[in-house]
Amino acid sequence: MTHVSRKKLENNVLNKILDFLVISLTDIKDEGEMRDFLDAFLTSTEKIMLAKRLGVAYLLSEKWTEDQISEALCVGKPTIQRMKLWLKTEGKGYILALEILKKNEKFEEFKGVFVAILHKLAHPYRGLISGAYYQGED
């Protein structure tokens, strides 16, 4: 589990370091370089946690139920409830991330992953997918 040292940095030092982290992140434009950066800076668990948070934010924006999100992303309901609160109170970053995703050429692929999961969750029953009732074969 991720943890932070009990020894605290002075706020001005921490803020400067964070400023330079932001500069590093904003200057990376290549997906491969960003993947290398994330691989170097984050553990596998941290990357999974962040990816799931993005997924939860997206699915909440698509009005999925907590049960659907929990099952689809293997996250607990407390995590989903915290995300709901974050989106209401401090969600600018998530909203920005989702707006960037929606403009990306790979967004339909991203969205398709969740449509397939919803279909799997709804099967063999007819379920609601992207605002239209699923009419596919059982």
C-alpha cells in the first residue's frame, strides 16, 4: 500500500518539487515517453489505482450504478462513493482528463471497453447500453 513518510517536508520545498513534477509531466507529449515516465515513477499498484479511478470517474459520468461500477472495475463501493464526493468537490482534474479523452482518437476504443463490460453484466438480460436498449442476440 502506498504511504508517505511521517517526516514532513516544509511546504515551500514540497510546493517547488511539485511544480517541477508538473513541468516534467506537461512537457511529455509522446505516449511512449509518458508510459516510460509512469513506469519509472509509479508502482504497478499505483498505476492500477489511477486507471481504476479514471474508469470510475468516466462510468459515474455515464450514470452507471455503483453495483455496475463495482462489478466492472473490481472496486469497492466505498471507493466509488469517495470518487463521487471528489468529483463534486475537487473534480476539476477528473473532468479535464475525461474531456481530453473524449477528444482523443482512441476514445471510442476506451468507451467500447465499458460497453462490452456492460453487455457482459447485462447478459442474458436485455440491458441499457449507452442510452439505447440492447437489441443484440442472446
